[in-house]
Amino acid sequence: MERRRPPALALRALALVAALAGCAALAGCAGAGPPTDTSTATAEPSPGGRSPSEPSPSGPRPSDPVAPPVPRFIGPADDGSAFTMTVGQTTTLRLTDPAAAEPEADGVAVLLIPVASVTAPGAREWEVRAVEAGTAVVRSTGEPRWQVSLTVAEE
């Protein structure tokens, strides 16, 4: 007796329904949190003069952009960019213009370590090593001007 296989279209439709059901379940859970009883909540200001629902000035605000993780290579093309790193992480600063001014790091969060062997002719590289939490700006010391901001967090 030959076993009948379901048509490929029916299998695809079943897979699509299962995927949509999974997405709907995840979307429903995304807003889940502990229940809030608003019947006993008061609008009394906190000691700082804000109501409990107002965000703290030092806390993150939803409109604050979060810097992306630092890419493998950074350089003058990233002028004005901001990236995040963790202590111990490294990236490479690459200058392809042999006449470009030496870079510098303002701040103690990162170290610039010259790399001796570079494969691209005329290019120069530095290892950018995140050494402590804080912020630093890696920038040119001459023309053309460029800078990249780095925020380093503990692991």
C-alpha cells in the first residue's frame, strides 16, 4: 500500500500558520510584565519633586539613541560616529592615507597601540583597546579633521 504525501502547498501553508502563531504569541508576551494595580496608586511627587511615573534624569529615556557596537575597523570615514565597546574588546583604527596626521585618544577608556605590520601599502593601523569603563574620543591631530566617540562599559 502506497502512503500518500500531502501536497507541498499544504505543507507550506501549515508552516506559515505555525510561524504566524509563534510570532503572535511572542508579540503578546512582549508587553507582559507584573500587573499594576492603579486603584491604589497615588500621584504624590517623589522626594525629588517628580511623580512616580516620570523618568529619573539620570535614567535612560526611550528617545535616547543607543550607540551600536564598534565595528571591526574604524577610521576617518566614521567621522562623527559613536560606538560602544566592553572592557577588553578591541577594534582596529585604519588610516589609508600615508600623509594623514597621527591619531590621538582623549579619555582614559581606550588605548591606541600602533600595529607594526600592515598588509595594505601606505596604510597605518592602531589597535584600539578598551581598558576601563568610560568614554573616549579617537581623533585626528591634523587635517583632515575627524573623530569617533567610544563608550566603554564593564563586561
